[in-house]
Amino acid sequence: LHMAGEISKEDAQYIAELAIREYQKASERGKKERHDRNLRNTKKLMRIYPLLRAHSNSSIAELADICDDDAFDVFRQMLSTTGVENVKVESIQRSAARTRIMIDHIDAMLELFRMQSERSGRDEVRRRYRVLSAMYLDEDRLDADQIAEREMIDKRTVYKDIDFACERLSYYIFGIDAF
């Protein structure tokens, strides 16, 4: 006999198992969402990589490094007298430093990815890196049609190669957070 409000052992076990299953589903959804977000972020990074690289190589913040103190003070004065009071050189420098760190990290991970692709011994894996490079990294970037023609593959394969390469690159760039 159960008192009102009490739960039987069987019901408690059923509720616990149900809760565990729901927790596992939520955990799997979270992993998939992180994976998908990292893949999207990697693709975005690859699309804007040339711009980030250019920014990090030619930032206004480098004026602090190449100008003497007097010239840099003149630069600050110019900013404040041209109606750009909200511009803070220190903020620009921090942004440039973060961008430089990010670019250095991406460069190192791209090099690691390139080396491992070359060492794989598989033409398909090497091609995937070449496709990624041609689409996003090379100075004279190519579009999907040009890459397909050069690699003698279907245009859809170009996009599949990009997806695969970006997924692998996500592991390098984001580390354990990519899983």
C-alpha cells in the first residue's frame, strides 16, 4: 500500500530512465549544434580570411610601432580634432592584436592541415586541401566552376570538398571545442 503522494520504485526508476534519455538527447543536440556552429564559423573565417590577414598586416595600430612619440601624439590629436572623439587608439591596438593572434593561429592550423593532407597518401585528401586553398587562400582565388575544371571533378564535388576540409579544419582551429 502506497501513501498518497508516494512514488513506487518502478515509477521512480522509469522517471529516472526517462530523464537520463532526455538528458542524453539534449547533450547530443548540443554537440551537433556546436559542431554545426564551428563548421559555419570555419567557413566564415575562410571567406573573410584574406580581409583579416590584410587588416592584421596593415592596421592603423601599427602607427604606434613605426612612429616616434611626437608623431603618434599628432595622430591622436588629429583623431580628436576631426570629430572622431569616440575613437580610442588603445582599442584599435587591442583589436589589431586580437586579429593578429587569430591570424597566427589560423595560419599555423592551415599549415598543419596542409602538411597532414599531403602526408595522407590519398589523392582525395590532398585534393580537398587544394580545393580549399584555391577557393579561399590563394592570392588568385578561383570560383567553384574553375576549381572543378582544374581538378577535373564535378562542381558539386567542389562544395563537398569544401565542407569536408572546413570540418577537418574546424578541429584544428577550435580544438576540443569542435567536438
